[in-house]
Amino acid sequence: SEQLGDGRLRVIHDSAENVEDYLDGEEVDVLVCSLPFTSLPSRLSHDILAVSRKVLAQNGTMLVLQYSTTVVPYLKEYFFPVARRISPLNLPPAFLFACGKGRPDLTPASYRETRDRQAS
């Protein structure tokens, strides 16, 4: 952060599942993630997504960059809504997902029920 002259940037070398340890109870407005969820153990992916949702401000957005849509079911367990954009000029094509925290009264399990009702 010193080289960039921006005190808002902190580079931390640790697992993403520990992000909460570095926020001093603060929530974030935007969380950018390019972790290869399809290559991570399922449990670790779920742990990272759960803590990401927890630290996200109510009106915040988690941006997730992936090279596959395989992560979509994982994202929809923790976030609502989940919007997708594709960057076809990228090689390989990349997917950018904008994930909202959703309503505070919903839990990840009830997101599936809400999503299913809306899809009907």
C-alpha cells in the first residue's frame, strides 16, 4: 500500500477463510475474489463463501471472477441475487459474478427456497 500511496489497500498473506480476522469487526462494501473455487476442496469453498457473506455490508457486492460457471450453485447458496457477465474476449473466456448479500432475514438455506419460488 505504501508503493501505491493508498492507505485503504492492505496486502495480507493468509487464507481467505480468515478475512474476518483482519477487518476489526468492520463490514466491506465490495469484496473481489478470483479464487479458483473449482480447484478447492468443497468444504473450504463453503467456508470462504460463508465468511465472505458475513463480512459483506448489507448493500455490498462480492465480485467473483471465474473461468467456469461450475461455482454458480455455491454462490447461490450464500448470495442473492447472483448476476453473471461474460468476457468473451478474454482467453479463456471469463465469467464475472456480482453477488448481493440479499435480505437480512434470509439464511443461506432459505435463499434456495426463495430462488426456487422466483424461478417458478
